[in-house]
Amino acid sequence: MTRHTHVNFSEFEGARAQADLWILGLIAPSCAVVPSQLVARTGLPIFWWIGPVFVLGLIPLLDLSVGDDGSNPRDEDYQSLSEDRYYRWCTYLFLPLQFTGLFVAGYLWASPELSVADKLGLAVTLGFVSGIGINAAHELGHRAEHLERWLAKVALAQSCYGHFFVEHNHGHHVRVATPEDPASARFGESLWGFLPRSAMGGFRSALNLERERLHRKRKRWLSRDNQLLQAWMMSVALWGTLILMFGPGLIPYLVVQAMLGAGLLETVNYIEHYGLLRPRRANGKYERCSPRDSWNSDRLVTNILLFHLQRHSDHHANPGRRYQTLRSCEQAPQLPAGYATMILLAVVPPLWHAVMDHRVLEHYGGDRSLVNTKPVATHHFPRPKLQLARHH
């Protein structure tokens, strides 16, 4: 892969000097705050649509021109980077910007001065912020600290996708790159076929996982320990407050932004594991997840925007690593572009398959039996339960 630019994270002093880049990740939630000011100053209604313009227009161009990060943190700096609270504040600050933008949007959606088209553009922009907010929740939800796990649920309230907190950590990370995982796209599957399968499958999985967890703890479903109810009540409180403050006319726009946010998350899921399959051992158990089981991208601009989500191979191999310590793995299959560009390809299935299908086959040396394909439907034999190797 050609590497156009290199940011020196290989020296700890260099990493600290470059740490200022991570604050740029807050540009995304700021897209919810600034549209009204930009429209007022320029008179251009296009700025109500700044979310998709920024994510699907500007970011792919910047990814192309800036290129790859091209370097990794040193092992000896891992502890220092992990404990540096600056990186945590970059994710913490995402939330006040996200919710400030949502309440500003609520006020504007209730305003008779805006046209329906302008309000719809603002809803779409809020949807992109909501989707990227799920990524901030993803980073916070993987942490062991109680505060960060609660903040993850708060970040998910806008999109009403609180079940992601349960399903991602305890479902997706266990079953990733297997046919049993609803969030792992299968070879030949289009984005439009994947979206309902992943959304509905993930929801059902979260219900089952939380029911089993509560049963093991001898807790009832209607318990304050129910993590799904905790997350959903945050959505009820947030949406209820907005509707009480600005009126029920907000509801269609809240629904639009939530659906777009969830759709953006699931589209990224589609990209991250398309066609990849973990091998089975002789005893039938799946091997532990390795960097080969997730698509990787090291485009610098999108890495900053998404807090290193694109270094997804290392994230799945080592889910305890904080975003600033994730590495780009040579053995991981590489996407030809950053996530923002790949989203544009994914929405047009012929383009996606033309770009990605041969890469999946090349990753497995042309052996289709190693690829994650859609299981053959049968009404005669039950599907075997997933067996997994224990993590050591």
C-alpha cells in the first residue's frame, strides 16, 4: 500500500506532540451546532446539510490527499498512552457537543421560519452526528471504568440504539467473522440485504444476552440492573424532554436522525468484516479472533474523525486497548480507502462487489471454502450451536 504521509507516533515525545490531532475528532459533533450560524452568515441553505457534505464529500477527498498514518505507538509507551487522561477527555467532550447540537436542532425544528427541506437537511446532519456518536459510545463502552460505561449509554440515547452496548460487547466480539454473527457481512451480500438482517439480529441477540445475564445473577427482567432498560430509559428521558420543550412536531425529525445514525453504524459494520471467516479447529470451535478477521484501514483523516476505529483488526484482536494505542497490523486485510469512501461504494452494490469481492478471495488464496458465505437454508436439520474457543 502506498503511504503518502507519516505522522511520527513511533517516539513517545512525538506521540505527545501529535496528540493535539485527536481534538479534531470533535469537529464531527460540532457539525450539529454550526449549521444555523453558517446559514445566517452566508445565506446558503446547503449548510443545513453539512453532515453528509462533510462526511461523504470532504472527508474522502482529505483521505485521498493526506493519505495514511503509517506508524504505530511503541510497546514501551503503551502504559503511558493508556493512562494519559487527555485522550479520555477527547471522547468525553464529544457528548456535550453532541447534545448541545441536538437541543439547538430541537429549537430550530420547532421554528416556523425554516422550510421543511431545511429541517430535513438538519435532521440528516444530526443523523450523521448520531452515527458518529455511536462510535464514541463504542470506545467508551469497551472500558472497564464505571463512568465511561455509563457515558456510552448516554451517547446512545440520541439514536435509541442502547442495545448496541450489550450486543456489541457480548455478542459481536464473541461471534465476529462467523455466520452466526448478524453484524458480520457475508460474501456476496449487499448492504441493503445486510442492514435489516444486522439490525434485527443484533436486537434479538441483545435481548437474549441480557436475559441470560440477569438469569445468572438471579435478577428479574424488570430490574434496575437491566442494562437494556437503563439505556432505553435514557432515550425516553432525552426524547421526552425535547418533545416537552419544543412540541410533538419534532418527532418526525427525531425519527429521521435516529434511523440515519443507526444506519450509519450498521453500514460501518458491513464494511468491517465483509466476507471474512475465522477458521475452525479440529474440535469444531472457532479460533480466537486475529487481525486477519477484520478489514483494516490506516487513512489518517478518518482515523482522527473516528478515534482509530479503522484500526479495527487490532481492536478485535485486543479489545481492551484504548483507541490511542491501537496499531495498524501488516497481516490484516487492507481496505483500498477509508471508511468514508467505502460507505459511498457500499451504497452501490455493483461498485462494492467490483472493488471488494476479489480482495476477499485474494485474502484466502482463492479458496471460497474459507470465505464467510450465506448458509444454505434447510428445513430438515437444525443449525448447530456456535462453539467458541476460550480466550486465554
